Amino acid sequence: HLLGVNGTGIVNKKGISVEVPKIKKEYWHAYQNVVAEEHFCFSKEWGNFEFVPQGTIYATAGNKKYITEMDSYMLFPKSPESIVQGNEACILLTKK
């Protein structure tokens, strides 16, 4: 159980300071909000923050192919049953 924070870390209930590890921050740039067109379908079940290499066909809609223009990451990909035409299907990100 933790009681408080001092200048060097967290103090537990025995009064012992416990060092808090530094966390490296990552910054992302959302460059494309992908809106589902009629018959939109992902090429596979993408995971949240899954890496998608440049040139990957990540989805289709009829004869249209959705291809990543750069190395990207998939954010909030919808499941097939929750994709609604005209609504967001996912967001594409790059690391800054």
C-alpha cells in the first residue's frame, strides 16, 4: 500500500521510499481517419496499435483498395459487425 510521493519516488506505508522508473513517452500523429464505404472490409483482423507496413492493402470496399502510404499503426479498428457505412472504421497513425 502506498501512502504518498516524495521527491525521489513513492513512499510506502512503512515510510520507505520506492523508486519510480522513468517512462519513455511516445508521441503519435493521426494522419488518416478512415471512413467505411459500402462493402468495406478489413483484409484481416487488425489489433489496436498493430504495425501496418507501407504499401499494405489493409482493407477493401468493392473494387477500392485501402493501401498504407507510409509505415503506420492501426488505431481502434472496428470489428466487422460494428462497421457502419459512412462512419469511422479506424484511424491510421505514425510515430513522431
